[in-house]
Amino acid sequence: MGHMRSIIAGIILAVVQTASAYAADLGLPPPPMAPEPCCASDWYLKGFMGITSYDVDSIDTPLFDTADFTIFDTGFEGSGFAGLGLGYKFNDWLRFDVTSEYRNRATFHALDAYDGGSFSGTDQYTATLKSWVSLANFYWDIGCWQGITPYVGGGVGYAKNWIGDYTDINTPNLGVAFANTHSDGSLAWAVHAGLSYDVTRNFTVDLAYRYLDIGDAQSGTIHAYDNSSVAPGLEFNDITSHDVMLSARYKFGCCGGEAPMPVSFK
């Protein structure tokens, strides 16, 4: 078997030498060198925007301990967000970026009913939530088919949450309460899944779903409209969002969108 491999290698070498000599006789140029990599850098700039669909696990205040409260119809209206990021692509499978985003004001509403024995009533709550969220994200690019790459990822970071425009209207007892804007910082984390499409060598668009947890928030101290009472702020426990995102990535140092021209022989 070793003798046969030597014979085959010798035949291949002879064919290559003969072909090279024949090409030289015809005046043909040598084969072109392999092209340089198109992208000299693996850094990219990212811009994105999207829409939110918030959930809150529960709301709470020490006032709930004074009677038997039942909470109804708790939720947020949809809103939007936008942000920027800077990333690095390690290889064809793994990339990393840091992002910061502003999440626009989303309106919260809830209704409760309470029974304290000698007193009862209802409360209708409204408030707004806005946030700044910064995340460090890793992504796994699963594979590329016709320029389309599905990916999954995760992120962890920090959220600054503001609760403002808080009002509590108690219609049966003709009561109104309000609170000033209050902010809290909280751990944030996210899970990503999406599709990216390479428009050119240095420009990619993404359509993605993100599950985002921005932690807890709280309103300011609650004051009755007639200053007859003061109570601790309303707590918002474990605020999450189902986000739909559209983003664009620009990769630095690429030679443009045109494919390499074929080599012509004269």
C-alpha cells in the first residue's frame, strides 16, 4: 500500500509540473493568490428598536395588610424602546455585545376590592413605568443558510426603573391619593432568539424576540389628596417584558458589499 501511494504521488507531481510548463509556454499568468480577508476587524456597531409587552408578578403595599384585598385587572399597556450597542464577533459561531437602551413610558393600571369588616371599597390604580437598561450579551449563531442566520443568546445587566404619575382613586369613599416619581435600580437579565440577514459584507439586519426581566420598582410615598394620610409606595414585584426587536449591525473595516471580481486572462 505504501509503494502504491508513492507511485500516485509521483504521477500527481509529474502532471502538475507538466501543466505548469504548458501554461508558461502559452503565456498564461500564474493562478491568482488567495484574496485577503474582506473584513479587517470583527468589531461592530449596533442600533435597535422594538415594542414591549410587560407583565408584573404582583403589586404590594403595607396597606394591603389592613383589610382583605383582592387584586383585579393588573397590567401595562404596550410601549417602545430604542438603543445602541458595541459588539465583537469571535468566530462564525460566537459573538458578544454590550447594549444600552431607553424604554419609553408604559401606562400601568390595576383595580382592587377590599373588605375590612367595618369598612370596604375599591381602588383604581394608574401609574407609568420607564427604564434605562444596560446588558452584556452573548449570542450563538447556529449556522448560515442563504445569508440567513438563526441565533440564540442571553444577557445580564442593570435596569434603572422609574414609577411616575401614580394615582389611587377610591370611588365609593370619595378618596384620591397620589405619589411623586420614584426610581430604583435592579438586576436585569434577558434571553434572545432571532434571525439575522447579511444584506452586505458589513451590514446585517436582525429580527428577534427577547424575554427581559428588569426586576422590581416602587412608586414614591403615597399622599392623600387632602393630606389626611401618608402611606409607603406601591411595590411592583418582578417586572418582565416580551419584546419584539428590529436591529441593524454595521461591521467595521469591511471592503464593501460587492463580491470579488473574477480574474480575467489576456
